[in-house]
Amino acid sequence: MKKRIATLALALVMALALIPVTASAFNASGWAIPELEKAQSLGLIPDVLANADLTAPITCAEFAAVAVKTYENFTGATATPVSPNPFTDTSNTDVLKAFNINLVNGITATTYNPNGQLTRQDAATMMTRVAKKAYIPGWTLATDADYTLNFTQPVRFSDDSVINDYAKTSVYFMVAQGVINGTGNNKFSPSVTASRQEALIIAVRMVENTKGKTISFTQSGTPTPTPTPTPTQPPSGYNSLIGTWAMGNSTKQIRTILSGNYGDIKAFSFNGLGACYTFNSDGTYMHILASGSHSLASGNYDYMLLTVIEGRYSLSGGILTLTNRTGKKYEKTGISVLPITEWESVMVTQSIVHSIEFGVSLWDLDCFTLDSNDVKYEKQSS
């Protein structure tokens, strides 16, 4: 009987030995393990942190290594260290790589403070530089002041006043991208040091939330050029967008004005609202919106408002994009109708320079609708 028990016990021990024992490869907080596993799979953990205590604060040199890994993940390029070394207090290869690709600049021209603990606002600043370097052509630390990031500003933190000016835009940009969050109670805690595991999680979120995405920016002095759109024809079986389209009380006379022959303002002999678009084959367009009230047989008007907008257009995938828009507004009240050239003295100029997009449905019935106002424009005969 004892022999049988011993045999069973031995078999149990051997069976248990065959069951794999799982243990985390990271010296980290339990809540951070799933994100750290992502960091490992994405190649974001530098050698210096491979076996480190990830709950400890991260140093400036260590975060430089994380930033370099993130940049390399974004671009597929391999960073190389700057030579000669500009710093007297470090020869750390990762720091020199980060300096060479404009992710860091040091606390002075010759010192970096590699062992200093990195703050949350500095983490936001360096990761924003990763995105700028990867996705803004020509950006460098030396020209950083020439570039303004365009993004939806999150609600300001209650400790906004203690976020350093050099980091403020980066902090809110990172928050807007979902890369870094606040610390609770609507605070960011900019001067609090980041832990190593937090730094690696920030790198993961950078890859998940910003990699491959276009960064909207404005460059001072030389605004980001807007490519000249090439007019595109509607899909096969649809009518061409090129031509004149009208809605409301628009008449043949208003279409004449759209063609460039302004003529006499008596052309607008209607009550209410009229609007026309003319799309030209060279990618330009004109939009006229007219409203007025004709009251006297002699041609007098109680009121007349005329807006003329010109610009460029493109059509792709059912999206009509209007760009480079500039407009002029003309008004007349209670006076006899005059030729359009005599309205110039009361002209009010409206500068309209933003782009807009409309969903467009083109039908064989020679009409289209703009989703922004659900108004139907009908194709006009030439």
C-alpha cells in the first residue's frame, strides 16, 4: 500500500513539473504589465531598461533612449549618435542619438544632466518632438519657434499656471492625442517625476495614437503650401461637375454674371434668394449668392445684397473641396439699380481663406446637393 502511495506521489510531482510556470518578465507594477508587453512587442524598450526596476523614476538619459526607440518605430530609420560629442557630462550613446535627431538639447550648451530625473512636462515635450521630427518636413529644434501645431485645445488643467511655457503646447498636444493624461482632480502635475513604466506606456500610446497620422501645423513666414487641386471628373455614369448650377430664383441673367460678364445689376430681377455655382475646367469656381426685393416697375429695389466668392475646387470620393476662397459683398438699399461697377464704392470685402468640404451626390438628373444645407442645385443650359 505504501509503495502504491509513493508511486502516485511521484507521478503527481512529475505531472506538476510538466505544467509551465508563468511569471512576468518585468520588474513592474501589476497594472502596467499588459502595456509593457506591448512595449516589448513594439521594440520600444531600450537595453538600459531591459532588466531594470521599472517602478523607479526614469532618468533623462533613459528617457532619451525611449524617445529614440519611439522615433525609430515611427520612421523605420536607425538613429546615429552625433559626433563630436557636444556634452562634457555624458557620452551616453542614446543621449547622443537623441541630440542628433533633435529630440534633446541639454540644460546648457555643454551639459545634459543624464542622471537627473525626468518630469512629466519634459516627457510630453520630448515625445512631441518625436512627432514633429517624424512628420513635419524641415522641422528642427533650432526652427521650432517657426512652427505652430494646430489641434483642438483640451480643457486647461487647474495647475496650468505652473506648467512651464516651453512645455505648455506639448503638454496639451500630448493630452489631445491621448498619449498622456492628467493625474486627477483636473491636474497635470508637470513637475512630478515619471516612472520608467510610465515612460514606456507613454511610448506605447505614441505608437497607437499618433504613428502615421498627419500633424496639422502652420509655419510662420512661409505658410504650409496648399497644393493646387487638380479637377477630377465624377465617377463613370455621372454628369460632369463642370458648368453652372443654380438654385432658388436664379435666372439666366445671374448665370451671365457668373461667367464673368457682370453687366447691369438689373439682371437680378427677382424677389427672395438666388444662388449659383460655376465650376470651370481649370479648377477654379465662382459662387454668387443674391437676395433682394424688387418693388417698383421702374427697377428700384428696397434692398439688394450680393456676395461673390471665387476660389479653387476639387472633387474626390464624393467630397467637394473648396479652397483659396476670397469674396466680396455688395449692398444697396432703397436706391435705383446701378451697374455693378458703380457698386464698388460701397463694397465690403470679406476675406474667406479657409477650406470647406461638402458631401456631394451627382445624379443623372443634372443636379447635386450639398450635405451642409441639403439644397439642390440644378445644372443650367449653357
